[in-house]
Amino acid sequence: MKTTLKYTFLLIGLTIFSLNSSAQDERNFRIGFKIMPGFNWTKAISNDVQKDGMGIGFSFGVISDIRIADNYFFSSELNISTMSNSMKLKSDSIYSLPSTGSSQDYNNISYKYNLKYIEIPLTFKFRTKEINGMRYWGQFGLAPGFLIGNNATVLASPASTGTKSYPAEEKFIPNDANNNNLDFTKHIDDVNFLRASMILGAGIEYNLSGNASFYAGIRFNNGFTDILDDKKSKMNNNVVGLELGFFF
């Protein structure tokens, strides 16, 4: 939350500082800064997992536009994105820890993953002509992402008499081999290194002064690769967010 507020105030400050007379920006190349608070959710691909509500995420980074024709641009970004994704294992199944055997059974198991990626969106952007300093834009493309941090928490209910409370109430790193003893016999909690997604976005851009422009829009980041490193359990994650940026 503190990081979100810091970058939001920075963007507002740059906008106020640049708010002078309006002039068109017709450069062939420009660079800027963006932030995007958003909502995350998961989508089950296999029938042994299911989504478990929505989470809040945040993204920030740099963005560049390269003109390829009148009003058409190739846009590239370098972002740090955090996502909070929740999921449940199939509710009518019983799971056990491999180190305890069948006498230690659990159900109602849910995971909350906190994931951090470096994302490199590559998109095509269309902008309308400027009228009174205002333009409308739309974009689409792909965004490969690479995992740079992750942790998880797990909630589980005892399903048999004498079963002890599940030991992973605090955050742990799923991909750390030292935590494999926390994997249930029917599920591996590791996270894939690569995430790929499709980008769809649209919004407005307002020229503040000379080369300075502020833009805002809605972006849908639709993940289409499995985020779980488990041959049986498969799930992807999605984001919709409010994108705010500043070109200078």
C-alpha cells in the first residue's frame, strides 16, 4: 500500500508540474512512466482446483512508444508486477501430508499466493488525432513475465480424529526444496517461472504542455499459461486494472 501511494503521488506531482499550455506531441519516439493498481483472480484449468475470491495487485514501470505509421505505434514496457492469487483444492477430496501418512488427513485446503514478476509487454497501439489536447487510444499485444519472488500461505481443516493443525499458517516459499514436506500427496504447490498473457487496453491521453502528456485507461491482462508447476493441478491468473501514466 505504501508503494502504491508513493508512485501515485509522484505521478500526480509530475502532472501538476507540467500543467501549462497545450501543444501537440508528434514525436516518433517517446518514453514515460506508469503505475497500475488492479484486481487479480484465478481461473481453474483442471477440475481439482478452483478460484477463491479476488486479490489486489500493483504494477509500475517504464513505457516507450515508437511510431510505425500515422497514429499507430509499437509500445514496449518494463514492469514490476505483484499479484495476490487465491485458490482452493477440490473440496470433496481428502489430502494427507507425505510425512504423516494416511492418519493425518486434511480437507478444505486453500492457498494464497503472493507473486512478483518482471513483465515485458509488447503491444500495438492506436491513437486518434488530437482535439483540444485530448486523444483516445487502444492497444493489444502479449506480455511475457518472469517470476522474481513468491510466497504462499495455506489454510487446511483436519479431516480425521487426531489430525494436528496444518503447520504452514505463516508464509513459506513454495519453490524452495526445503518446503517440499508441506506438499500434500495429491498436490504440488510450486509456481512456474514463466507467465505469458494477452494485453487489451483502452483509454484517453491529454497533452499537458509540449512533450508532456498524461494518460489513463483500463487494462486487461489475461494470463494463458499455467501458474502452477504441477502436472495435475492447472490454473492461470488474470488482472484488470486502472492504468495511469505520464509521457515526457
